[in-house]
Amino acid sequence: MQFVLILTFFLFPAKPVTYRQNSNHQAHVLRSKDYSDTLPRVLPDRHADRIKNQLQTEAAEKFRSYQLPKTKTAWEIAGKTLKARIIEEANVTINHKLPLNLKETGSFQAAGYSVKNIVFQTRPNVYATANLYIPDAKGRFPAIITTHGHWRGGRLYKDFKAVGQTLALNGYVCLVIDAWGAGERTTAEGKFDYHGGNLGASIMDIGETLIGGQISDNIRGIDLLCSLPYVDTSKIGATGASGGGNQAMWLSAVDSRIKAAIPAVSVGTFESYIMERNCICELLPDGLTFTEESGVLALIAPHALKLFNSEQDLGPFSVAQMKRSYYNARPVFALYGADKKLAYEAFKTPHGYSAPMREQMIEWFNQNLKKTAQGAPVKGMQTDTLPDSKLLVYPNGNRDPKVENIATYCKNKGASLRKAMFNSAAAAPASKIAGLSEILRSRQQVRITNLTIHNKESGWERIVIETSDNQLIPLLYRAPGNDSRRFIIVSDPKGKNNISRARLNELKASGDGLVLVDLLGTGECSSPLADTLDEDLPRFHTIARSELWLGKTVLGQWVNALDAVNTFLKSKFKAPQITLDGRAETALAGLFYAVVKNHRVHIVLRDTPVSYLFDRQETLNNFSMAIHLPGFLVWGDVSLAAALSKTDVLFIHPVTMSGTHLNKWQLNKYAGEYKLIARKYNMQYKTRFIN
């Protein structure tokens, strides 16, 4: 027990903690795609999915704590604040005076309606492709904007063509718009993109969000409808399915011009998004820190809102989850005497915008926009949809360069932000450090609350650190030799068993003390559920999204963990020199740690991007989604972090954000950039690059 008492004295002189000594621990092999039996385990095999349990518990607590005001006056104040917060957090662009620059590239006359193939400006230099379905009659018609989900073809998927045709045949103008990164707005013309994953997450690095871009585009869609002489601007509605249903909900919550909305197979709870398979376009960063889905639904009151759900859907879009939000939002509609304006219907049809849903859609819009009686005849339910060739804005493959895709947008906006960093005067270092801490969401000071020491195995001490932010950090520790008092903390985004044997032998030969650490979501700290959900998606797709909903980032969690390990080494061993030697994303955590925690450590970054600038999509998934930080390029770049770290930094095999290795010319260019930023901030420390 002498060793334990020493630890208590050095680590926690003011507040004692309990230590657990486990001499009977047996090593097991984790059945994981990232793990082998070359290093001893620290945690028990087949342990519970700690990440899943913790994040879902946090989300459940957020749901329980979020309550809508009970009086109309209180709600109107809270609702105004909530709407402003959503617009701010999603970075929604609202500019009704921006020229639409509407262009029609073709049209098609069908029986009872016509279709115009159009492109129009939604944000400065951002253009959307769409179809405009128009009834064959004269007069001013009610109008509906329709948003699609994650189906191939975007707006040309059969369900959304059917929605457009059905609405037009029943006396509605319908705008069916391509979501950013889908349909005719993909990176390569005619090739399907999944706009989520690292592609959509890259938008966060430039200070924007995919959900905010979609809301902005759809607001301009309403502007377009209101500009048409044959549209009754007092009778505007919105609908969509799946991810498109989410778009319709968010749009209706922030744009009061929408008088009736139908989100289909999409409404559930934000709580149920956590550790589930959702898209980045359905992520509002920090969302669960200030709202639940019931709050967004309540913002639509007193306008008409009907929720369509499928009984076949499970998880976030299930009928059970929808009802939780529905019943929590209902009292707000009652405050306006609009009880009958909120409704839901569950269908036995599969996930999609089915014919029975389209029939009920017409009845709901007739009742709330046309003000006609329920049960009016519905036309066009079984009509065949038009061929794609008739609806393409650019049928010959000559897409206008103005239809800027996500990849090009991120690259251009990132370059603009980096140029501003070079040209602007240096800010106060303290303010930049505080800014990075906010971006990382690593604001709190983390304490070590518990330490467990297992028996030694294969020359490694096995230690588990528990922290005040509920992290469990397994370490393999090897004491320094040759009278060295230096220590190296080694990390890898796939866990310690992904460290090459050659590198490990090299580190052992140095004689320095070694600490191999598995950080959140890596190695022994991985989540079996997340690994399963991420199977065909970038690593950390599930965890990174869930953390952001809850107001955290994976990199921020890693920074806190490295802080705990560093505290342990300094307290126990009085380590005079500590090197953080990481690979890829975890290496960035080491660099950011040096900045925001203000501890003097040496930094080694292996296979790590020298800049967050988007460069090419082909190998974009080289890094996991743990790498993305909302607003990072607005704050600065990796070069600024290196300057503020107050230490020498070594890049070994530096790469771009797509994992592309740098040639000699590029290395020299970045070396000059790092020197320039260091001089601007009066930092004397050096950054070196070894290719």
C-alpha cells in the first residue's frame, strides 16, 4: 500500500480518493477489428459499452430537463430566443434582397400541369437546382416547397417527383429543390454523393453547418415562390421525407411565412439521435444543450403541423419517439388555441413518401391552406412519375460552374479564411487560446478522481485513470532507463495496438519512460455499437456527431484525457520533460493540449495535416470524423496552434486534410507559413518538418 499512499500525497493532497489494487486481473484479447494480442490489455474483456451508456444517459437527462414555458408570454420570449439561437448555431444565412438570378433551362408539359427546370441563387455565389411544378389553370395558387432525403437522385427520386406531380394536379405550385451535395449539386456531375460523413462535416471547419446551408437554401426557395405572380404568398407550405422531413421542420420553425407543414418519416427526439445512425445534415452542434425536438416543433405554432411516421421505422424516426416530442409540443399549440393545428398519423407503409401519405398530405394542405373541407377528392395518386431526362436542369452534362458543390465551397471558403489569417493583425494570444478552448468545448478543468493499478504484465505497468468528466483512460507504462527522467506519451486514433512494432521498438530503445494511451473511442476505449454503425462510414461518424449534439468534441475529450495523463506523470514521477507523440487526429489533440492547457511539453505529430484546408474529396476519409472542429478555420489554422503552443513542434510525414503527402515545394511553402505566423505572434519556438 506504500505506492498508493505516495500517489495520494502527490496527486490529491486536498481531496482523498479511493484506489483499487487488482492483483488477479487476467489479460484477454479484445474481439475487435483494431486489436491484436501483441500488447497486454488493461481493461477487462467484454466490458459494457461505456461510451454508448454515458452519452445516451446524458441525452436522457437533457430530455428530462428541457421543459417548454407554461404561459403564452413566457413562450413568446423563450421562442424568440430559441429561434435566434438555432439561426446562430446553424449559421443560417438570411438575405431576402439577394438576387435570385432565376434561370429556366427547360420545361415539360404534362396532362394537367407543367414543369420548369430551374436554377437560382440561394446564397452569395451558391446556386440550387430545382423543379417547379405548376397547375394548368389561371389564378394565384397556394405553393409548397418539397425537400428530399437521402435517396439516390435527390429531388428526382420517384417519391419526390410523385409529390410534385400530385400537388400540381391538385392546384398547388410545388418547388422540389435539390439539397446541397445531392441530386445535380453533387461533387462530380451525375455521380451520387453522400453529403454527410467527412464531406458535410468539413463545412463545420469553415464555421458553417450542412443543416444551416439547407435551411438557408430553403428560405430562398420560399423567396422564389413568393416572387412568382401566380403564387398566393399568404398560402405557403412545406413538406419532405426523412432527411427532407427534417429540412421541412427546421424551415417551418425559422420562417413564419410557412402556414402549414408536413415532415414525413423524420420527427422523433434529439435524445434518440445519440449513438444512432444519423446524417451530419441532421446535426445542430450543441443542440441538446439548449433544446429538444419538441421545442423546434413548438416554434411552428400557431401554424398547422402534421407529422407523418411509418410504423415500420425504428430508432430516432419511430412512432414512439415522435409521440414524445408531439405531446411535449402540444401545450404550446394550446396556448394559441391551435390544438387542431397539430396532428400526427402513423402509416403501415415503409420509410418514404408513400401514396397513402400523399393522399393525406393533400387533405391537410386543402384544410389549412385552401380552407376547404376535409375529404375533398385527391387526384393523381397512382400516376406514373415523369422520366428523369425531362426534369434535369442540365441534361447534357454541361452543369453551370455556378452550381458550386460542397467540396469546392469548402476549399474556396477555407482559402479565404486562411488569407484573412495571414493579412490580419495578430490578436492577443490569450484571446486566441480562449477561443480555441471554446471550439474544442474543453472549458472545464478535469481532475483525476480515481486510479486503478493492475499487476505488471510483459514488462508493462497497467494503469486506469478515471476523470471528473467521466473518462476511463487505460495506460500501459514502462519506466525510463539509463537514468532518464523523460517520458513519451504515445497515442493513435485506432488504439495502441495500431502502433507499429518498429516505432514501438524505437521508442523503447530511447530509454525514455513510455506511456501508451487509449483515448476515447480508440483501442480498449472503443464503442462496439459505434464500430457497428460506422461500418460503411468514416470512423467516429457516430461518436463525433453524438458528442457535438451534447456540446462536446472528440478532440476536446482527448485534450482533457492527455491533461489527466500529464498530471499523473508530473505528480507521480516529477517528470521534467514530457513528449506527446501522436499519430493523425490524436497528434492534433496533443498540439491543442499544449495550447489550451498551457503546459510545456514537446510535440511530435505523425501523418498529421499541416492545415485544415479542404483539398480533395477522393481520399477525404483518410481521417476520421473526430478531426472536425466547428469554426476552426475561422479561428486560425494548425500553424497558429503551433505558434501558440510555446514549444518546439515536429511534423513527421506531414499530409493534407485528405491524407496526401506533401512534396518538397509544398513543405517549403508550409514551413514559410509557420515561420510567418510565429513571428506575427512573437513566438521563438520552431516547427520542423520531416518527410
